[in-house]
Amino acid sequence: MYEGITDYLEVMQLAGVSEVKRSSTKVSDTRAADTRAADVSPPVLPITGGLTPPALTPPRSCTVAPITGGLTPPALTPPALMPPALMPPALASLADEVARCTLCKELASSRTQTVFGVGNPDAELVFLGEAPGADEDKQGEPFVGRAGQLLTDIIVKGMKIRREDVYICNILRCRPPGNRNPMPDEAAHCRPFLDRTLEIIKPKFICCLGAVAAKNLLASERTIGALRGKVLDYNGIKVICTYHPAYLLRNPAAKKDTWEDIQLLMKEMGKE
């Protein structure tokens, strides 16, 4: 008997009844009430495995978006070539001066357009090549052909930084006919443009891509094999020399050496 009363009280407590008052109704009245209530069946709460509170249902306005692989913001693809209007005034003025240059008669007459430079004007790292090729002459941007794609892979996949966060330019701002190496007088004509570019950007690091870039920047006659693997200095800027991406396309085995040079560069930049 008492066990049944205990169960009944637990059910009443779950239903929200906290107090049971003593009834003063006469027996006859109680019987009449029982007769009237016979047609109304009390609710039965199923109890299975203990008392389980009802599940909370979130509001309909609450939506849960599936998450797969983390939250990934949409990729932003900035323009590859910074328009002169978006360049710092000093850099835009220099780019205009380069575009009007005719010091090298052969280059000025054969070029489609000058190839100034591209990237972050406040970059701490500058990649320096030798001269534009056919693709660069057509598009007006350095390193956009197959060698340029390899350089992009080195920057993005190898160094884990964005191409637009560095600055890329060449010793020459015009394409030599037949993609020949720059002549000494051509490099000398373009040298003030390079020096002023570096003065405006003020990089902390320069990566010379190939012997032509390294020899012209450093005024050195040493081979690229002798220059690479070391931290050199140019007017307080740390310089790392490595093979040109075009050379790596012809000699894939040299990619291992270039990766060692890039690792040295990253170490100096604190990006190991």
C-alpha cells in the first residue's frame, strides 16, 4: 500500500504538485465527487528507466549551419597588377617615368610595354629577377609565365605567404629581344629605377633569382653557386641568392638546392 502511495506522490511531484491538503469533504460528498470524476481519466505519465525531463526544443528561428573542416572565409582574389592610381605617389610617379623611358633604343622599339613591378609597396621581402619574358611583356607584370607559376608555388606553397604580400620586379623593365640576357649598358640604364624602387619599398630582405639578378644587384662576378647558401648584405638589406625558376624548369634536380635557400630565407625572416 505504502509503495503505491510513494509512486503516486512521485508522479504528482513531477506534474508540479508540491502540497497535498487534507480534505474536509464528507464521505458522501467524496463518493459523489468520485462518481462525477469517473468519466474523466487522469493523465498518465509514462515512466521508463527513471524520471526523464522533457527535451528542450530550440526556437524555430534558431538555425544551425553545418560545419565541415572549420570555418573558411571566402577567398578574396585581388587584382594581380596594382593600378598606378592605387600605388603610393612616389611609386606611381616612378612607374610613369619607367613607361616613358627610351634610353635603350632597341628595347624601347621592340617592347609591347614596360614591366614595372607588382606586389605590396610595403613588403619586407622583394624577389628580384633579371628581365621580362614574352608573357610579361604582353601582360605588363613580372613572372606570369611558367617560371612565374613556379615562383608563386615557392611563395605560397613553400613559404606559406601570399604572392601579393611580397614585391616582385626585375633588373630590366623591358623585354630583351629573344629573351637574351641584359646588356651591361641596359642594366646600367635601368639601375636607377631599381635603386629608387628599393628606396621607396624599404624591404628588409631581397631574394635574387638567378645569376643575372645577383651579379647586377651586388656588383659581383661570383657564380650563383658561390653566392647561394649565404646571407649577404646590400645597403643593410639581407640578401639570399638562389636559382631562377626558369632554370629550375630545365633542371628539376636543382629544386632541392632552391628549397634549402628558401628555408634559409624563412629562418632569417623568422618564418620557420
